[in-house]
Amino acid sequence: MIENLDLEQLDRRDPAELDRLARAVGDVGFLTVTNTGLDAQRVRAVMDAYLRFFRLPDPVKASVDMARTGANRGWGAPRSEQVDPDANPDFKEVFDCGYELPPGNTYASRGLSVYAPNLWPEELPAFRKTVQAYYADASDVAMRVLRAISVALGHSETNLDGAFETPMALLRGNFYPSRPEWAGEKDFGIAAHTDYGCLTLLATDGRPGLEVCMPDGTWEPVTAEPGTFVINFGEMLEFWTAGAVKATLHRVRGGHHERISVPLFFNPSYDTNVAPPGADHAILAGEHLTQRFNETYLHLQDKP
């Protein structure tokens, strides 16, 4: 079962809600959460902003095409990602933006693609403001959830705070068209995969599409109306917690209706060691994330 939790109760460190959280992160690796402070109206507004972008003509979107860069900022055209090497490239399209380094930040001189400059479409002047405001507020929600998880696993609530001072947080708008007529068994909106990073905070338009691989191997549909968020966890947090938090396979096959979703992939600073406690080797968060991005984005797959 996928638990539905109340973030206000988790903020109060309600023992029963924390127990449910501990079970959810360890048994299934997926949950939904309400009472975050981001209401349905706010979520619909950011989805509408992304939809206005995706409705632009392709030549206009191409002005911010990430395929022209060595990073993942801007528009990703349909079939520009391949999360499963045994499936065909995903037929969705995306728009990605990430953390903007403040002046003088030590990472700025290192040329790291995970902190690349954002690209913004000139044709939609309000788009940047809407998306960046949501990015900031969604990041706050993600940090609140991580603090609750830390407490639920027996640590202090600020145990992870220092690792997120310069987060490799990526906000994405996903546009899933109706399933194409040509689609076969290896074609997906996004094929089965585990997320690469730490925590994913997903807003959706309420339409079906997302499916989660449950512990018994069956695929369970997950829907959430705007204002309720789906949360899942990536490989990085599974390493970091020695498996106490589970990274779970999920996919979007695509259906009769188009669909919008907005995930925030909330990840720690580049140099954070996310290896299991006591490991004899380091796993740098930024190196892991960069490797997985280079395996996924077709325009990065030829990079050394």
C-alpha cells in the first residue's frame, strides 16, 4: 500500500505519522503527502505555465534546446532521453531548470554541468518568475520531508541540512502526449527506472499514468490531484541510508489523454559523500548524478 501522509503532522513529529513514514520509505519507497503549504491553485498555475511553453512551436522551443549544451538545462525534445537502455527513447518532452549558484560560490569555477546556467524562453517573460518561485517553495517542502525522514530513522532533524547548502536540485516540467499510434511494447512516456538522486517531489494534474513497481512485483497506478504530492526516493538516498530508504522502479506508459507533471529532483551538494555509513570508499553525489545524466540524455551519451 502507498501511504498518504500529512506533512503538518510530520512537522510536529507526531509519533504515529513518523512510524508510517518509516514504513513507507523502507517498504515501498513511494508515498503521497498533503498539507504542504503548496495548494492546488499554486500547482495548477505552475502547470499552466509549463503547458504554455510546451504549446509553443518547436522552432521557438529549439531556441532553448538543451541538446545544444553540455548539460540538462532548457527544453528536451521528444525522444531525447532513454532511461532504460532496453527500451526506446522516451516519447515525452521536458523543460529543466536548476540551482543558480550565487556570486563567489566555490563551485562556480569548476565548470560542473549539474550547476549549468539555466535557459529561459524569451517569448514567455512571466515563465521564469513563475517557475523559479515554485522551485524555491518546492525545495523548502522537500527539505521538510527529509528532516522528517531523518527523525523517523532515528537521527537528528538537522542531520542532513549541511549537505543541501548548494543543492543539485532540478525542477522539471514533463509533457506526456497521448500514447502515439506507432508506440509498441518498448515505447513509454518514460520507461521503467529508479530515480538517480535523493528525493523526488512530484506534482501531477491528477490524470493517470504513473505506475509503481510494488514489493510483490506488480505495477500499481498512482494518482494525485494538484495539491497532493507523490514522493519517491533515488539511488543516492538508498546508498546514503544503507538501504533504509528504498529507490523504487516506476514508469509512465502513456494513455489516451495528454498529461503534465512537475517533479523536483532534490539532491545534495556536489561534494557530498553519499556512501553508506562506514563504507571504505566515497560516492560523491555530483559524480554519481553526472554519470547517470550522461547515460540518460542522448546528447550527453557521447561525452567522455
